[in-house]
Amino acid sequence: MKTLWAPWRMSYILGQAGTREGCIFDFPAAITHDKRQLLLYKDGLCEVLLNRFPYANGHLLIAPARHVADITGLSTAEAGALMAMLKDSIIILRRHLRPDGINSGLNLGAAAGAGQADHLHFHVVPRWQEDHNFMTVTAEIRSIPEHIDNTFDQLLPDFQALARQGTEDRRQKTEGRKE
Ligand SMILES: [Zn+2]
């Protein structure tokens, strides 16, 4: 069984996550990360969360910081930041989890399987050659969340390094304009 990318399954998984009121992707502007909410990274344009009910260990959700439903609603800066974060997140996942492959995609609209259809988000799912039994394992999803805190701690320093780099880049640009 090789075709395991099953976005309709995400809607089930994410549907279970919607237990608290409001949008799971909306955070106060001042927050840059939050372990309790599994938020690994947030700046003014984009954010990265670990999926609380993952399809596989290291399952990330990359979203614009702004509450926007459709990809056509993104500004050029937001679209660029999301794609850059997709790239950086894959680098970080490969460094720490060494997956054999990665699935990434968008579910646009509830009909396409989006559990949180009103806030755009990319799924990034690490895959391993021997994970073809994951579907049956994750049918009893309980086994994975125990690892989420560990995975969060493992990935956070790299995302914080990205945040520091972003701050440094903005500082240099600002100083460059002054000259
Ligand atoms: Zn939102």
C-alpha cells in the first residue's frame, strides 16, 4: 500500500482538534511560540504548529498569521513567507526526524477535507519507508500524542533560530535603508 496521502482523513483528525472555541490558528500578536498550544513559530506573516492529532510524528501545520481562508486571499508577502517557511520546516524536519519522504498539501474548503476550512494551512507530514502500518496504528491515535511534547522540544530551538535570523535580517535591511 503506497498511496497513503489521505486528506479526507485530516478532516477527521483536525475535526477532533476543534474542541476549543474559535480558530486554532489565531494567536495574540505578541506570542512567538507556545508549547501548550504546540505553536513552534509565529511572526507577523506566518506560523507553524505541530498537529495535536498527527498523521505521523512531526506532522506540521503552516498557516498565515492572519485569519484568511483561501490562498487567493494572501498578500504577496504572506505567500512568500509561507513558501519560505515550508522550505525551512522541511529542512528542520529532515535534520531531526530523518524521514524517507514528506507529504505536503493544502485542503481548500470543507469539501476538500479541510477541518478548519476558514484558516488556510499547509500540512507537512514526514513519511518513513516502514510506516505503511501507520494507518492502523493511528486508528488508535492515542499512541502518538505522548511523543508530541518531545518532538516540540526537539524542533523548537531550530524554529527559534529562524526567528532570530528573521529579526537580524530586518535589522540589517533597516540599517541599510538609513545609509
Ligand atoms: Zn484563524
